[in-house]
Amino acid sequence: MKETILKRAGETFLKYGFKSVTMDDIANDLGISKKTIYKHFKNKVELVDQATEYMHNLMHTEVLKVYNMEYNAIEENFEANKVFKGFMQNSDDSPIYQLKKYYPETYNKIMSREFCMFRDCLLTNVEKGIREGLFRANLYVEQVVKFYFSLIMSVHDSDIYTYSKNTINKLELNVLEYHIRAIATKKGIKELEKQLAKLNTI
């Protein structure tokens, strides 16, 4: 039951935001009493903390599957983007921004883990792209990783962006294209255009 609550709560928080969703909402959605939730979580803060970690682990698992496939480096980035889109596709606002504003301790903990995961995956990806001739050989790889992470995180700042349906997904895709164009070789640009064309046919 605890895992069921974590999964549904995590999905609901991502869809509607961490502030607006109440314990009553989650209980009603699951068809259980609020008392049942409190058997596993002492308060909403604890539920937010554990549900966020649960969803982060799910996302991490799915992303690692992508990086273990036989994609080229650019295709790999687009497939990983699909994973993030799957988790965030119903968000009209930025759940990460809300997490930062209302649950800063959970936000800081998750962001620390997120950067480690992101850094490891992207370092491997950029190095792979260089070997494949898709990315330039003279890159400062550590800086590339930090630049891209900073750009992706900026997408979730509602002081900068105004959101509507699927805005976050579109912005993240734009950041991905921007990132690849900045580091790609001519061969890489051709592969990028191929991946973008695929998106336009979906």
C-alpha cells in the first residue's frame, strides 16, 4: 500500500503541483481513507519528500535503460527526453519550481542527486558523441554538462517563463536542440536534423 500511495501521490504532485494537492485529494483519488495515508506518512512534508524520491528513482531507472541501448549520442538524447516528457506531460506549471518554493529541503536533496545522475549520464553521452564524430573533439566536457544542466533547470523557473499546456516539454526540447547545435560537428547537425524531422512526423 505504501508504494501505491507513493506512486499515485508522485504522479498527482507532478500533474497538479505540490502546493495545491492535499492529503484528502490523494486519499480520494486512491479510494482510501486519509487515516490510511497517515499510517505510512506522518504529514504531507514527509509524503512529498518520499514521493519525490520515489519518482526520481523511477525516472532514473528509465533513463538508464535508454543509455544502455545501442543509440548514437544524439539519438540517445532525444530518447532520454521522451522519458522526461512521459513524466511531465500533464504538467501545466513547473512542479520543480513549486518544490523549490514550498519544500526547499526536499528540493535541495533531489537537485543534488539529480545533478549527479545528469552529470554522469551526460559526460558519458558527450564522450560517446566525440568518439562517433557527432560532437566536436575540442569541447570542455565538464563545462558543457554544467551549461546544459543550468539551461534545463532554467526552464522550470516560473519567474522567467509563463506556462501553458506542454510548455515545459517544448522548452526542454528547445534546450536540447540548442545544446546539440552548440557542440555538434557537421555530421552531428545532420543527425540532429534527422531526429527533429522524426518528431515532426509524430
